[in-house]
Amino acid sequence: MNVRGTVAGDIEVRSVSTSYGESDLAEVPLRLDDEDGRDRGNGGNTGNGRDVGSDGDGRNVTTVTLWNKWTESARLLEPGMELLVTDAKSEEYRGEVQYATTGDSYVVVEPGFLVNVTSIRNWVECPRLYYLNKLSGVPLNYPVVKGTLVHEVFGDLLRGRDLEESIDARVEERGLELGLLGETPESVAEDVRENAAAIEGWLEQGRLTEADSWRSEQLLISETFGIRGRADAVRRGAPVELKTGKNLKKEPRFKDKVQAACYALLLEEHGGDVDTGTLLYTKNSALDRNEETGDLTPAKDFAMGDGLLKFVVRLRNEIAAMERSGDVPTGYEADAKCEYCFEQDTCMVVSGRLDQESKAGQIGQALPAEEREYFDRFYRAIEEERREVHREYAKLWEQDAEERADDDRALIDLEFVEKRPLEGGRWELRARRTGGGTSKLREGDLVLASDGHPVRGNAELARIERIGGTEPRSADASSGQRPRDDDVLLTADEPVEVTRLDVYPSELTTDRLLVALHDCLLKGDERRKDVLFGRAEPEFDLSDEEFIDNNDAQNEAVRTAVGANDCALIHGPPGTGKTYTIARAIRAMVDRGERVLLSAFTNRAVDNALEALLEQLEDGGEVGGASQTNRNGDGEAVDVVRVGSESGVREDMEPYRLERAGDPADRVAELGDAQVVAATTATCGSRVMKEQAFDVALVDEAAQLTEPGTYAAANLAGRFVLVGDHEQLPPVVRAENDLTRSLFERLVDRYPDAGVMLDRQYRMNQRIQAFASREFYDGQLRPATPAVAGRTLDDLADVSRDALPESLRDPVAFVDVEGDDGQYTDDEEAERIADLVQTYEDAGLERSKIGVIAPFRAQVSTISNRVPEDVTVDTVDRFQGSSQEVIVVSFTATGSLEGPIFEDYRRINVALTRPKRALVLVGDSNALESDPVYRRMLEWARR
Ligand SMILES: Nc1ncnc2c1ncn2[C@@H]1O[C@H](COP(=O)(O)OP(=O)(O)OP(=O)(O)O)[C@@H](O)[C@H]1O
């Protein structure tokens, strides 16, 4: 039986004499969860129905005894931590049911915290190494890239690809990275070939028969042990790990065994019975037998003992407990020898700068106290965010398929259509949607594609090539069967018969935030930090040049951006020409010979700004073409490069997209010579972008970025310009902590003089903008021109306001609907909105010109089911940054309001500022009047 619960008190570890001799034990007071994993609360029973004791709160607390080596994990426990004991036995003691570990038990501390297999491997080498790796990320260096290449070739060989073809293709794909490292394709191919010889030799040795079952790269997630990772390969159900180093001993290295043992655990949980592990040291085959002594065989097998598996879980527990407590490892936890460690210098510098206790010691001067405090605070905030990502993982097994679909986290009930082998051994998978259902899943997303369950079933990481009606982007992804609109097209390493897709909770963003934080504070420029920490005011060298002649605030914003020595802040309320101003500022910077990074939170904003910039450059000369050459004001060529994935970059910006594959020297020149590089802030944290340096970074949507998220772009440049609106959507984070406030907002408050607010809007009829202006922008927002102020539906061809009922002729209208009792849906509102859409259509408006905004996804679905497809219905978050002729808002609240409907007034600001010519609010006036902001909104709408 498995026992799971929350530690409810202090733990004592002691020794007792047993019939087997002296044994250690720890008695853990545990408040048991009920069967579906939730806290039991008052008066429940254990699974077997017998009584257990109660703690002071009257909750059910029992004692779980952990024996012998598991006492090591017991020492990590603190009240409030989660604990799982598998294969426990129950025993009655003084009328109370207690539990104890058996010989088969595993003890798992904080099972909901998913530890990566590579983290466990680093930790066993030295806990501090694990920490340092988190801070520095994966660097761009040749051993790392070569290692990746060898792994890719290994996977290709397992999938039956020809060796030479694989090497050529894989080296070609990494052209850009190899170029940045100054490598030539020939020498890299030779290097990879030497390593691959070990793999080929081994495959050909006859140790593998046709009967061998192989699987390359497998993503494994354990809900029991709280471990996840990707095994390089699985042979006859046992893990095979590839190492590009050498090992002349008979046995695999201990840390490598630990890694293979993690995969063994994961495979056992998926029903396997693993008794061996294999390590393949590819460099062994490249060594000269005459010069080296020892065991040169690349493949080393070892027996997978029970003791090792349990040891691995204890290691994992150490990481989970430390991460929960928020501590930083010192290195004393392990008996690693610092003098043999390659990371000793880095370790000492980090310890010195952050004034951390460490086994290696400290060098250098500590950062000022406020910077260390800041680092600690944000380090913890980012780790909290990581835990939230882990909670997303837990939902993969805690929620059933329907719950996940309702939550927008999965597409279920797909019908598997076909699988098709692709060149290079990968597969194209096609599945058909059978129900309606919306989801967060988009083209280019990585998903867990499974034949039924993302963790328990056969599951594989797959990429969505196409979803819905659009055509596939890559030539590779076309198929024999005629695609249908409801088809989902995927590519994956293995031919999973897909019937379900789940959102893949990626930690990549979290990882990159930590690296950006580290780089800003430990490697960042001192002057920059003086400004960030309030020790120096931002400085400017402003010129008198006029950049924009019809909008003073925009002109001032460009002057400030161009003249900033440290940073500038452009506050752009809805429709005030942020994109236009950014483009003008970049053109001015380019004219001054500066190298500019153009960044934003989303791909969409990057592409919009890039498009506006290209238009600006076009004025100065010829545009586009395959050479992507644009000209500045003096007619000189300006090279513009967009860095991003094929699915992320808008199709019309594709000619500017940096191709990563190809000749290393060409690729690196293309990026290095570009005067303007455009990429999302997430991409700015990639190892390729981290090698780039700019004079200035211009970051759009900055109010939606966390502080470290902003550093990812700002770190790459000498000065930075942030553009955004902190009265619209805040940073997208899961945890409630320091990450919810943007650097933009903090700096706007701190340095009002470094900011300029754009105050003329080019979007809305005056009547529409009035409320937002008063409520969110101190009444400063105004229409840019009389034409904007007077916009109505009458301006549109074939539309007549006279054809509308009286109540809808004003640009702002309110429709009072009592509504039903649904918490997240309202059928009455949905019904009324469907009528409204019809009414506008009857008055001559095209349906595609209407947008509907609702606060909850469930209401979005309810409305979508009632209106024609060409009406866009979505949540506020999806509408930010866009506009529409007519916007209808569904408030979905009846009777009373429990908290603001749109969670945050900033969301209401976004919703109300999307329309150009007409806005219709639909909701229950009684509910809305109970909140002061909504009451004022109603007064305005009903005027
Ligand atoms: N100075 C200007 N003169 C004339 N037209 C302008 C000026 N500034 C902006 N516009 C026009 O106003 C419209 C909105 O501008 P832009 O797209 O730059 O706004 P934005 O602030 O980026 O919008 P959003 O709030 O959606 O991000 C565009 O059509 C743009 O061409």
C-alpha cells in the first residue's frame, strides 16, 4: 500500500536493537491525504477504513516509521512537507493504525517536485555544481555542441538512417552554432565520425539481434518518484546512455550509473523490469590501443541493483528538500574534492560575489547588500515559479482527460489517421479532431502526444506542425492524404498512435530567467546596476532633431530613446503609435551607425515592430528581396535579421529569418553583420543570442515582462529602451511574487523623468476612449485627429447605423442581461451576443469585423458555439495588442460580483480599448453596480 500525506510535526531519528542487530528508525507524524490525493480534513479514514489518531486541529495524523537508510531522507523532512511511502505495511499500535517501510518501500520527499535526471547526476558529483549549472545555463562551447551532434547521430542510427547521411545532415543543421564557435564542417564531421564509430561498431557487433527492441530518446515522467528525463535509448526495456567522453575502466563511472539508474526507475514505473544498464563511451573507440591502457570497449554494462535504485531516490529527495527550503547548497553536503573540479574558479567567484558559504571558498568582492538581497529574492521567486510549472506536470495525472480538456490543457478524443516516415527517421503523425473544443495548443508548440495518457500511456514529445485550417509550413510536412481542416499534424521521433495531446509544461522560460538574473547581477555593467538599484539617475544627451512632426509626445519619445545613455521608458496607452515610434527610433539609431536589438515578449509584437521598421527603411531606399537589404536615410544598406523558429515568425517576415542550417562561416556572418536583430526576449536568452552584443536594446511589451525577463534582452546591449503600458496586462507568471511586477513599471515609478507617455491615440472614437482615459490615464489620452475622434460605423462601406436599433447607434452601448447562475459561463449572455452579431450583420457589417471578449475560457466556448466562425471570440489576454471595428464584452456575472470579473482592472482596460468604432457591454447591471469601477463604467456606457 502507498501512504501519502503531509509531515505534521518534528521528526526524531534513533537507533534500536532488533533481531537483525542495531537499526535506525525515524518516526514521522503524517497527516494522511485521502485517496484522490487531497488533504483529508476532518474526521476521515485511511484507505482501509480504520481509525487513525488526530492532531491538535482534529485532523488525521498517524505515525509512519522509516527504517534504516530511509532515515537519511527522514532527516530532510520538515513540517508541511509532502511525503510518499510506497509498499508500506500497516500495523496497529495502541488501537491506532500506523505504517512502516518494508524492504520494497521507496520513500519520496515532496513527490510533486519533479527533479530532472541530469540534476541528480550533477548533484551526485557535487550539489554546488547542480546550483552553478542552474545559474549559468548550458553554454555555447564545442564539447556541448559536439555532444549534442553525437546524440543526434546516435538517434538517427537507431532509427535506421545511414551514418554518413546523418552526420552531414546534422552538422549542416548546426551551421550557425558551429560558425559562432569558429569550427569548419569538415573537422566537426570528422570528430563526430570518430565518436559515431563506437556506436556503429557496437550496433554491428552482433550483440544486437533483429529481436532486439530499440527505442531512441524517450521522455519519461514518474508520478511516484518525482523524477523526469529523456533516456538516450532503451534497449530490451533497459536504459542505454551515451557519453562522448572516454572511460578506460571496466565499470561505468558512478555518476553515469546514477543517471542510468534514474531511467531504470522511470522505466520500471512504466511496467518494465530493469536489471541492467548500459553506458556507451564513444570516445573509447577513437583512442589508439598502442597508447592507451585499460578497457577500451565503449559499451559498459552494469547490474541494476536494488540498493542503487534506492540510493538514487534518496539523492533526489535531497534536491527536493533543499529546493523546498529555498537553501543554496554549499558543497559540504557531498565529499567532492574541489581541487579536482573544473568549476572550482566559477564556484569561488559566485560564492564571493554573493557572499555564500562554500566548500571551495570565496574570491572577489561581494556585491552590495541590496544587490544580494535582490538576487536572493528573485532567485526564490523564480524557483517558486518553477514549482508552479511542476504543479502543471502533476496535473497530467491528477486531472482526468475531460478535466484537462475543459481546462484547455489538452485535446482529447482525437482519431488517429496515419503515420508516415520522414526523411531522417522521424515520423509525421496525423490525427483528426472529433469534437469541438478549444485549446491553448498552437502551431510550433511542443506537446505530449499520447495514445491515451500523457504519462501512463505511450507518449512522446511531438511538435505541432499544423492545427486547424492553415497549410503546413515545411515541405517535409505534407502528406499523401488530403489534409482536412480538423486535422492535427505532428512530427515526432516515434510513431505514437496519437489520440490525445497535452500541453507540455516547459521549464525553459524559468531556466532562462535564472540565467538572465545571474548575468545581470554577476556579470552586468556597474553603471547599469547603479541605475537599476537607484544609486544613479539615468542620463540623456538630447538633440534638437525633429523625428516626428505631427505628434509631440512621439517625437519626444524618439528623442529620449535616441539620446538615452542608460535607459529610456516609453509609456504607450492603446493605439498611441508605440509600434510606429519604435520603428522611427530604431531608424534614427541605425542612421547613427548603432547596432540595435529589437525585442518583445511575443513573436507577434516583434514581427509588427519589424514590419513597421521595414516600412520606415523603405522610405530611404529599396526593400526586401532575397538579400534582405534595406536602406537607411543615406541610402546605405541596412541588414535586418529576424531570429526565431519557422513556426514563430510570421510568414511575411520569413525572408528575414536567420537560417541556422548551412555553412558555418556564412551563417555567422549573416547574424554578425546584421545591424538590426529582431527576436523575442525568450530567444534573447538562447545560447546563440547570448553571444551577440548591441549598442541598444529596444523592448516592446515591456510591461508584460518580469524583471529578469527584461534583462534577457537588456543584458545584450549597452543601453535599453522599454516600451509598454503598465495599465494593461501584467507579466504572465503563475506564482504570486516579485515576478508579477515588470521592470518597466518599477522604473517608470522610480524615474518619471526617464519616461515619455504617448498621449494621442489613433484607434478609438472619442466616446469609446473617454472612460479608459479618465480611469487609467489621468484623463490625458486624446484622439490624435478629429477623424479618429469622429470614427463611426457609418465610415465603413455598406454599413449604416440607421439600420441598427436605436440602442446600438451610439459608439458605446450597454445591454442589460440578468444572466443565469453559471459560475464561468452564462447562456443568457451568449444568446444575446449571438443576436447582437446578427443585428450588426443585418446592418451591413462583415462578421470578421466583430470581436467578442469574455473573462473565462468556458464562456469563450459557450459563445463560440453560438456565433459564426468568422467572429473572433477570445479572452482578454488573446486580444491584447490587437483591435477590431466592433467589440462586444461578455461580463459573465449575475447577481453579485465576487472580486473583479476580469481579475484585475488592467484586463478591463484592455477589453474596453480594443474597438475602433463601436463597443457593446453585455452583463447584469445589478452585479456590475456592486463594484465602484464597474459602476462608473456603467454610468459612462449608459450616458
Ligand atoms: N505620428 C503618426 N502619424 C500618423 N499616423 C500614425 C502616427 N503614429 C501612429 N500612427 C498610426 O496609428 C496606428 C496605430 O499605431 P501603432 O500600430 O504604432 O499603435 P500601437 O500603439 O503600437 O498600438 P497597440 O496599442 O495596438 O500596440 C497605425 O495605423 C499608425 O500608422
